[in-house]
Amino acid sequence: MIISPTLKALAKSEEAHELSSDIICRTCANAIWREGRIRRVGQPSSDILQCYCPIFFSVTWATQEPLEFTQCDGFKGMNDLT
């Protein structure tokens, strides 16, 4: 189950961002998702999606570099929130 309000309200579909349903960050309560746009002078802008993990202090998924972590020791699911 997706917890992130950002993922629930994506301007573009998850498929458009090439976000796989297999990655563990999609359902992790620790994951911090953000959607935005890269703007460069003289070039068309491009939409991006990123996931930041406060446990590992790093971006764990991004449109520009779509790594697919399927297991994680820092994972916190819905059952862990109670």
C-alpha cells in the first residue's frame, strides 16, 4: 500500500516516471518523495521524481537514476506505524 501523499497525487503517472511497483521505497513510511521539474536555459524542461531516505541519508530513487531496491533493513511498513 502506498503511504506517500506525493505518490498518490503525482502530476504524471508512475509509469511515465518509470517507477516500478517492485521497489520497496514505494511503500516505506520512512521514504520522502518529491516531484519537480528541471529547467535549463534553451532546453525543454523535464519532470522528475525523487525519493530521499532519511535512514541512509541519500536519494534512493530518482527519475534520472532509477535504482530498484527490493529489500531494505530500514524499511518501515504500515504495520510498523502502530
